[in-house]
Amino acid sequence: MNSAMFDLTGKTALITGASRGIGAACAVLLAEHGAHVVITSRKQENLQQTTDTILAAGGQVTPIASHAGDTDATDRLLAAMEEGPGAPDILLSNAAANPYFGPMLEVEMSAVDKVIEVNLRGSFYLAREVARKMQRKDGGNIVLVSSVNGVRAGHWQGIYSISKAALMSMAKAMAREFAADGIRVNAVLPGLTDTRFAAALTQDEKILQGFLKQVPMNRIAQPEEIAAAVLFLVSPASSYVTGVCLPVDGGYLA
Ligand SMILES: NC(=O)c1ccc[n+]([C@@H]2O[C@H](COP(=O)([O-])OP(=O)(O)OC[C@H]3O[C@@H](n4cnc5c(N)ncnc54)[C@H](OP(=O)(O)O)[C@@H]3O)[C@@H](O)[C@H]2O)c1
């Protein structure tokens, strides 16, 4: 294994939800390894910090505001990429919604719709449209950000967990269907990670300690640790890996 195995020079990588957290860490790492990263979030100004970090390190980045649940916005995003850095060679579908924490018996259907719209429908549409473009190139690489909750449903995170299980199935189904076009599709399953998304769990000491009892490594993940697994999955180092759902979870699912 040499460093060329992780070289992304000349590749364009689209990363959704990259203004902070796991998406931002992935953008920084993939740019460090030579990719031109196109980063999205709902608000253009929220992308400034990740953009500045990548530029300061000498990387290439294009920030574009785009709502992951809006298929028209996704069409505009992909059109802007064709005009600019080029169609994606790499896609990390990372943006997600989790608007409800509580029992499924009480959930409003508007919250169910939001989770399905962003996590599932939006992710499916984006991956499908990107795969069409990759098919016309010489293949590509797609990673869907699922969650350990896709395997073991999170307490009071029922709808979110259902959406993350569906993403695992999507990675496998797409991996089978797209392999003939040279497109690999995998999923990464972060455990509890130190981001704003998980703050309700990580910043409540009682909830955190209850969760850590189930984590053999007895700590939560840093976003950079998830990014390292993503780098593996999108680089030549994993050239024979497709249809895999990779937990990065300190042993939580073991
Ligand atoms: N943190 C964890 O413990 C954990 C565990 C398992 C899986 N995950 C998964 O990891 C992924 C990233 O989560 P994170 O923890 O890094 O969260 P985070 O720090 O809250 O970051 C979420 C990112 O997504 C963007 N975003 C949110 N809704 C969006 C939308 N509709 N369209 C476009 N961008 C949107 C946010 O930017 P704006 O607010 O600027 O739009 C932000 O850049 C998610 O798929 C999540 O389910 C996280």
C-alpha cells in the first residue's frame, strides 16, 4: 500500500451537508488528498468556514448552496458543476434531517415527510442523477452516510433510524446495479460523533454515559475519524469494495 492508493488528484468530489461536522471533515480530507471538492449546505454563508479552511491549505473548493431535499435544487447544483469543476467522480451524500426525538406513536406526519424527503428521496435522486453522469464518464464512486441506527434503531429516533436502514439497502441495491458501469457504492455508518447534530445526546451527561456503556472503546467519534473511513471508500485503496456498510463506531455494533 502506498500513498497513490489514496490520491484523488484530478477527481471532483461532491459532498452534501459540508458546512460543519462530518461533511466538513470529509471535504477537508478529500481536498488534502487532491480532490476538487464541491460542498453544499442550505445556506451559502454557512459554507464560508469550510471553504476558507480548504483554501488556506492550498486545496480546491467550490461552495454551492443547495437543499438536499429539493430535486430542482439538485438539478441546478449538478448543472452548475458541469459549467464549473465538472461532473462528480465522487459523491458523498451526507446531509440529513432528524427533526423529531420521541415516540413514533406521537410523531407528526410532517416530521416523517421531512426525514423521508431529505434522507431518502433526496439522497436517492442525487445518487441516481450522479450515477447517470458517472455512467457517461469512466465510472465513479458513491458513499451514502447512513448510521449505526440503521442497524440498531436509536432510542426515540425511530423514523430517522428507518431512513438510515433504507440508505444501507440503497447502497447495496445501487452497488449491484451500477457495478457494470464502473461505479462503486458503499455506505458508512458513524457511531455517535461529536457534531452539532448529536449535541442533544453528547451534551447531556446522563444520556452520554448511558450510551458509552454500549461502546467498547468508551468514547464518541471525532468527525475526522469518520472522514478517514470515507477517504478509504472513495479512493483506489478500496478498488474491490462495493455494497459494503462500514460501521465506524468504536465497536458499538460488535
Ligand atoms: N453526529 C452523529 O452522531 C452521527 C451519527 C450517525 C450518523 N450521522 C450522520 O452523519 C451525517 C452528518 O451529520 P453531522 O453529525 O455531521 O451533522 P451536522 O454537524 O449537524 O452537519 C449537518 C450538515 O448538513 C447540512 N444540512 C442539513 N440539512 C440540510 C439540507 N436539507 N440540505 C443541505 N444541507 C443540509 C448542514 O448545513 P446547513 O445547516 O448550513 O444547511 C450541515 O452542513 C448525517 O447524515 C447524519 O445522519 C451522524
